[in-house]
Amino acid sequence: MKKTFTFLCLLLIACSGTFAQQRRPSFGGGGTQLSVEERIAKQVEELAPTLMLDDVQKKLLEITLIKHAKTRTDLVRNTDLTREKIQDSLANLRPAQLKEIENLLIPEQYELYMQIEKENREKRQSQFGNRSPNQN
């Protein structure tokens, strides 16, 4: 009886370790990550009805967001730049992106876009605390 109990305990511990090694799905749901283009296209499609975007505005907003996302990715992956230079460049990139978006939208749309962005930023901060989502 004692040997059986010991065997079952060891088996339970071994199984626990196996399950602990399994990967969890990504935040996007089904475990697959979307490309930058797919993620931004989805984001623009979700924004379109709220902002009442026409087809031209949707396409231009998508192009602008993709361009800036790729620029951010290139900056972060550039090993020739110092951390401070990357941070400075990223800090300058956001206002430039917002200026382009402001030029694409009418004032009412831009105001609503900024309100949505603020709400999304607050959600991310409450979800991740003071760390960014990409930190481990």
C-alpha cells in the first residue's frame, strides 16, 4: 500500500512538470500571431464604423499605421543604435504618426480617434501595469 501511494505521488509530480512546460496561446486568442499588416487591417476595420471612415480614409490610415509600425520595428532591431538613440527616435515617431493621422481625418474623427487611443492605452496599462507588453 505504501509503495503504491509513493508511486502515485511520483507519477503525479512527473505529470505536473509535463503540463507546466506547455505553451499558452498568445493574447490574440487562437494561439496564432497575426502579422503587422493583418493586425493593423483588423484594427482599422474595427475603428471604421466608430469613426465613420470612408474607403479612402481606411486605406490611408492602414498605410500610415503599417509604415510607422515597421519603422518602430526597424528602430528596435537596429543593433547599431544606442538604447538612448532608439528611445529618442521612438519618442519622435509617435507625434509624427499622430500628425499624419490628423491630416487624414476630419477634426471630429481625429478627436474620437484620440479618445479611443487614450482608452486603449489605459486598458493596456491596467492589464500590464507599468511594464510594456513586450517585457518578460
